Amino acid sequence: MDVTGESDDRLRNHRSERHFDATAEPRGDCGRTGAAPCFVVQIHQARRMHFDFRLEVGGVLKSWAVPRGPSENPRERRLAVPTEDHPLEYRTFEGVIAKGRSGGGTVIVWDQGTYRPLSHDRWGAPVPFEQSLEDGHATFWLDGTKLHGEFALTRFKGGGANDAPGEEIWLLIKAKDGRATHDGPDTPDPYRARSARTGRTLQEVAAEEGGGPS
């Protein structure tokens, strides 16, 4: 299988919306570097503040915009809206995307790590992770700096043969396992959060890399 060619096809939308001579975002010319698939959660202070949840699948980062961010409380079901696939190099991206560009705003890495697919069929047989996403329900175990344990992505709107692109809505849900929490803040505060990579806040990144406050 030509994974490089396939990932290039999947990154067509990402690349077509960006001018890489005017943005610090990675174009996506490198493959994976680790044995286990990675995940990253980035805080994105764009037109609307949100979290971007990304999983390495098939040579790219499958991505969902999660307005309120992930929660480790199983009672908190978080809306997750699919966005375009991103290159694997994006997992380390922090910086300022110029205003007027696609996704203009400040980005930090809120969490990062690896994940382990857990999806299986009704008889308990493993299901390829990409297939489980296509089927609309994928379970996985996160080993991150902040997020730990079993999570699920479940499609509850869109995805049918007659649905237009962009109509899908998913839920990101924490499983009731030993890593779950039932108290404390249900929503990460994006303005006070610090990068899992550099320890910086959104405001610090904007000041250092954007030349002024956000």
C-alpha cells in the first residue's frame, strides 16, 4: 500500500486552503516517527475558541473540533465536529496563523501522547480502527500528558449516503474506567491552560511569535 500517496490525497484540502509561504504551519512532507499511533489536542484561538482533537490514522491526523474540549468525566458528552485531515507534523505545531488565513489565530499543544485502538465487533473480534471510524463508533485508550484511559468517538448525526459533506456531528465520551473523574472542572480553561510541549499559554505564544498580545 502506498501510504505516502494516500496521505497526500487526504491532505489535499488542508494544503489547498493554505499558503505555506505565509504560514508557519507544516505542509506535511514527513511520515510517522513512532511505533504507536499518536494523538494531540490543540487549543485554537481562532474566530471561535475551540480544541482540536486529532488521532493518527492512515498516515494523517484525523481531526475534530471540540468546542468545550475533552472531559474525563463520563457524564460529559462533548460535541466533536469533523474537520479536514492534517499532516502528522501538525502534532507538534504551536504558533500564530496570520489573520485572514484559514484558521487564523493562535495554537498551542494542550495534550499529546499515543493511543491504542480498542474497537471490536459484537463478537469481540478486533475491528481495524479506520473501519470503526467509517462505521461511526471507535473506541481507544489514550496515554497522554493529561488525558488517560478509554474514550470513544460516536457519530450521531450525518454520515449517511445522502448526507452532504460537513453535516457530520460526533460525540467524544470518556468511558467509566479507573481513569475517569467525577468532580473538578468539567471544561479546561483555554485562557489559563499551558502547553504540554513548552509550558506556554496562548497569550505567551501570541506575544512571542505574533509580535504582540492576542
